[in-house]
Amino acid sequence: MPNNEHDGLNSLHGGNIGYDARNWTVVQTNTSSITFSLFDPSGFQGSPGSVVRSSFIICALRLIIQVTYVTYTLSSPARLTSRIVSMSLDQKTPIMLANHIYWNLGAFAQPNILNDTLHLPYAKRSIATDGIQIPTGELDSLVYPWQSNPVPLNFTSPKRIGDGSEYSKQCGTGCTGIDNAFIFDRPAYYSSQDSLEPYALKWSSPDTGITMTMKTNQGGLQIYDCLGQAGTVPVKASQKGSGVEFIQKYGCMVIETQEYIDAPNHPEWGVQDKVIYGPTDAPVVNFATYDFTIE
């Protein structure tokens, strides 16, 4: 796979031509959903194994080659369902996809989301990275040992996003904000592979009263609080009445449900069976629901 970042030190978003830049085929559509498909041949951008992908509304997909079916469905009451199903056709290959939707629950009433509240009840650990955000192999505890000062990335109890983002320096050299992979440590009676309960994330905006509750079968998620935005990307025309015309730093949030990032390179984590699949393995399913309420 092409190493397309940091002068060839790592690959980002699937290489030079990520799935967000590929031509997908619309295979199904109705009033509440749309499905796309993509066949990724073995050897494309250096990745082994032929893969077929189908998807509902593709944003930026991460890693790698397989057959995939992705479905985004709208239903009532106010739910978005994301289903990404992938299959390796001929040989073992890394598979770990995620959607990359940029969310703003406050409808851009404010230039940033720092006053919103975030709750990640089971995100007790995160994947440590170096100065250019390549995982080091360490898994950091966000809750132990107890410290006199709270750990910025500890959202196991609801707290203001800014209380994490404005104090966290764990997103690369010279960076302040959140761009981190969180690991879910759910109770033993809940399996991340077969249960969506309980919720993995709850996010609320005081500007609109909108709350998002997200459930997923994945073992973790990457959160990016748009720290790299610099006021150059315009908001949609329908949103400009809010007074914010361009997305500012910390002006949105990305929620990528997924397994452990860089796991193929870290067998010591013991999760390679969740990121490397072959033709005799069951399909890989990344499933998530996003429910919206007014509170």
C-alpha cells in the first residue's frame, strides 16, 4: 500500500486513492436508503486479496481490499443506521472500514462544539501514538491510575468536549485537541461482536438541544474534533443562516466506529482476528445506529 503521508512513513485513508475517491456503483435505492458497491481487485495499491464492497453513502473509508456492502438507512423515529459488510474473496487481507461523516449537532449556531457534552461510558483506554500519530504499541489507560488532575480524554462520565480537547496534547507534536482511537472495555456480559447495548457514545448540544446516541458492534472508535479545520470549508447553504459561514477549528466532530487502528502491525494486542480476514472467514460487519432526540 502506498505510504502517502509524512514523506512515506505511513499510509493514510487507504493510500493515494482511498475509497472516498473511488467510483462506486449504485445498486439499490429507495425513499429511505441508498446502496453502493465496489469491487477492489487483489494487488490494487499493494493490498492483497480481492474484495467487493457495497455501501450506503460513503464518506472517507479506511483500509483496505475486499468485497464490501455498506448501507446507510434513515428510519423513524430519527435514526441513521450504518452497515458496512466486507468479504475477502481469495486470500487473507486486512479489513477495517469506517465512515467519516463530519457532524455538528449545534447547526453551527456557534463557531465550535467545545461547549457540547460528550459521554463515552466504556472508552477506558486509548491507543498511544508518536508525534506523527503512528501507534507505538502502548495502550494507555484513561481512568487508572487515579490522578489529582483528570485525564483530558477520560469521557467515561459526561463532560464538556472542551474540557478534553483544550487540554489534550495526545494528538501529535504541537497539537491540541482530539484525534485519538478509543478502546471500549464493556462489561463481560456485553460482547462487542454481537450486542449493540448499551450505547457507546452520547453527544449533546446546548445550542439546539439535540442529542445523538450511538450504538455499535465495534470494539472502539476514532474521534476527531476537526482540530485541523481553518475556516476554509464553507458550511452548506441551508446552514448559513446560523451566522457561521465556514467551518472553524473544533467546528465539527468525526466519529469512526472501528476496531484497533494499526492492529495488523501489533500482534501483541491479540486482536488480529478482528482485522485480518480470508475467504473462509465470516463476513466483516461494522454496524452502528445513530438516534437523535431533543432534550
